Amino acid sequence: MVQTYSAPLRDMRFVLNELLDVGELATLPGYEDATPDVIDAMIEEGAKLCENTLLPLNRPADEEGCHYENGVVRTPQGYKEAYKTFVDAGWTGVTMSPDYGGKGLPQLISMVFDEMVCSTNLAFGVYPLLSNGAAAVIELHATEALKQAYLPNLGDGTWSGTMCLTEPHCGTDLGLIRTKAVPKGEGRYALSGTKIFISAGEHDLTENIVHLVLAKLPDAPAGVRGISLFLVPKRRLKDDGTAGPANGVSCGSIEEKMGIHGSATCVMHFDEAEGYLIGAPHKGLRCMFTMMNGARLGVGFQGLGLGETAYQSATAYAKDRRQGRGLKGAEEPEAAADPIIVHPDVRRMLLTQRAINEGARALAYWTALQLDISRSHEDASVREDADELVQLMTPIIKAFFTDYGFEATNLAVQVHGGHGYIREHGMEQLVRDARISQIYEGANGIQALDLVGRKMPQRAGRYLRHFFHPAVAFVEENKDDPELADIVGPVGKALGKLQTATLVIAQRGLGDPEEAGAAASDYLRMFGLVAVGYMWCQMAKLARDKRNGEAFYDTKLKTARFYVQKILPDTAGLFLKIMAGKGTVMAHGAEEF
């Protein structure tokens, strides 16, 4: 038995149509065609592509990896054909404006599809993820001439895109970058420097690759205030707009990685490559955050996607694998042994995966819906509120989802026992692939610092109110419901502790930033657990009201209670760690390590 995945369409539909009322999208300007029927049909077709085309390639591509020779990178066998299928099915340019050949559909549709892509072939999914991000930056910040020249080919998948940030001597601290951009007149710049860890930096899937490169102009101020953003194509364009001669961009090598072997992670050299400024001089980081924030949400979906495949694979194995007898006696006495799913600890592991996955899916789709509202709602104040909620949730989704996605893949290995530790069952690949998601697009510790250092104090705590106010209101409204009290009550208590922790960190951090830093990761995890708990409260109420004997809703209620009783209590320990302060964290001198 190998990796098992069938798109969880029933659960996706429950979240989209029953919890969120996705029909709201069609009332937003520009999204009139995004009706529930259209969304449902697209998701169903996307599921077929992922299950039938991407999943069968996942393990073979991991075994083969990418190939590098004399600056040329070849993706694993089957990737080029799969990419053509992906493009022909119309999954590139889904959210791009129709003005440039895109479909102009909501981000929510793209992100639901992204979850399925990540479940079935995470390494393959890196290529379109980067292309979509590059296109978004160009559409929002580039000149009209650059949009007309590059977006149509990015939208139809003929070209692909990357973001080039990291350099050999600096990662998160981008103010230290050394790549230079020298003006050459007529809006052209010559870029020189080396970038590392560039996902999809070179490959054979498209005829041109559009690199978005952070660099510094000769008169750049020091630090992040001196960063500019440039569009640098692998091939310069001919007069007719097609890809022409090489452009001083080369791949020096590809990394031999722990996981995502089908994704080419490249060292890229820019040798006076011709580039074009995006946005204002020295304001490049602000433009690039469009791509970085989108990519962080995308990486969060990677954690969710891998968690789903881990759960389904482990469940299939637990139902099939026979070992020993149930603790109360033989469950299937006619067989030589019972399936291991009868054992409490196996069920604990499976339900941990399931409860996190389903709660995280609801939180992710809710956030994606807010992203669409922030971009398209007619009311500016509604757009602003939605945008602030998305900004608040972005580091939580990136870090919390990937931490628990990694945990889910480890649990899948544990359920498989020795068979999980060897390659043929595919569980160890899920673990290796999941591990990078906690690191790239900003390591999870950086996400935690972003939450406590930027999002928490933003506008005197205004961002936080977009979550706390509706969550508290829901708890107050439903805490006395006798059928829901055992779910809503514990979430309400955890929510109260999260509010207390928020105030303590804010107060301590004003006088000593290290206090906030020491609490940051525990706080982010606590926030994530409470946010998912809030989603479970809403889903439990909905399931209670709709169940009428239908097994799906009964199972929802059971899973909600498992989450509240077996996972949410982790918030109590996290609260104690936050309250303990920085003392033991910072007590050692560097020489004592």
C-alpha cells in the first residue's frame, strides 16, 4: 500500500457552501461568474487532475529528482507532460485579470485547488505557486508596458516565474543583499549578483522564466530602505514579444535536498542581466511582500495538503493491517488478527490528524474568502477590515499549519510502524517534503516574531480585534446551549487565556523586546489552536442543526469533541510557558552553549 489520496470533496463543500456561504463571492464586483455551481465544477475537475495525473508522479519523481548538467535543469520524467495537462486544464492564470488573459476568478478557488495539488505532488506544485506569485506582483506594481509584455504568457503557462531574494551571506535579513542594479538608460538596468535557494529558478517546463529580483541601485540607502525590485527574464524579448536571446541569467547548480526532489532549488547567477524596475526605487521590499505574503499562505496550504494525504494513507493502512487483538477481546474473531484501527492509540493518532486537518481547512478557506473580499468588495471599510484579518492570519496559517502538517506526516509513519520507515509505502517522503514547509518563505520562528512584533501592536491592536470580537461574540451567544456546551465552553476558556497572554506579551514587550521574542512561538501555536477551536465551534453548531441522522454531521460532532478534549488542552501548557517569561531562555551566556 502506497500514498493514498482522494480529494475530500464532501468536507470541502461543507466548508465552502454550508459554513462560509461561498455564494457571497458572486456578489462581489468582478466575481459574478464565481457561482457555487461553477466553483463546485472547477474543484471537482481539479480533483481528477490531482488524483489521476499528479499523485502517480509523486513518488517516482521523488526517487528520480531533478537533473543538472552544464547549466541545464531537467525535471523528473512525466513532469513536462503533467505540466501541459495542468496548463491545458486552465489552472494557470486563474486569478489574473482578464485584461491580461487571466480568468479573473477568486483566490479562494485557486487555494482550494492548491490544497489538492499539495496533497498529491507538493514538489510539482512549487512551479505554479511561484508563477502565480510573480504574476500577482507584476499585475499590482509593474508598469502597464511590463504587464502587457509578461502577464499574458505567465497567465497561459507559456512562461513561469520566480522570486529571487536570498543570497549566500543573508536570508531573512534582506538589508544585507549585495546584488547590484546599474542604470543603462531607457528604463533598463544591468543586474549582477548571486541568489541561492531559488525554487524553480531553472527548469524545462516553460520556454522563459521571469525572475523577480531584489537588488540595490548605486545610490541605495543602507539596509532594507535601499532595496529595489526588478523583473529579469531568462530570455530577453524580441520585438514581437516572444522569447529571444539569453539574458545573462544562469543556473550554477541545484541543491541536493532532503525533500521536494522534483522541485529544482537553484543557485542563480546574474551577470549584467537586463532587468526592469518594478515600483519605485528603493521600495522593492514593499512590492515583494505581495508575493511573499501570498507564498506564505500557499506554504500553509502545503502543510494542510500533506496532512490530508498523511491522514488518508494512515487510515487506509490501519484498516488493512492486522496485528494482535482488541484490548477488550477479538473484534473480528473469524480472522487471525484484528486490524490495528481497533487500538486506542492508533485511533488517537488518526483523529489528531483528522481534527487538525478539518479545522485548519475551515480556517484556511475563511481566510481565503477574506482575501477576496479585501480585493473586491465595493465598501472600502469592508475591504480594509478583511485585509487586516488576512494580514493577522497569514503568519499563523503559515507556521501553525506547517508545524502540524509535519506532525501529521510523522504520525502517519508511526501508524505504519516499520513499513512507514521504508520508502515503498511513501510515508517517509511525506515527512521529508513537509519539513521544508516549516523553513522556506520565512522560518516559523520568523512568522512568530511577525505576529507578536508587527501584527499584534498594529494600529493599537486593531488587527487582533478582527478575530477576537467575532470569536468572543460566538462563545457568548452559544455557551449555554446544552448540546454545545462541552465544545463551546472549553474554547471560550482557551480564548480567554489567549486574550490574557496577548495583554501580558504586549505589556512586557514594551519594556523588553526579548520578552515578546521568548514567548512568540508558543503564542503563535496557542493562537492557532484557539483559532481552529473557534472554527470547530461553528462547524459543530452547523452539524448539530443539520444532522438529521446523516452520518457526515454526526461524525463532525464527534471530531469536534475530540479536538476540544484531546488537542485544545495543549493551550493550557502553552499559556504557562508564556507566563514564565524570558528568564530561563536568556539566562545562559553564549559561552555556555
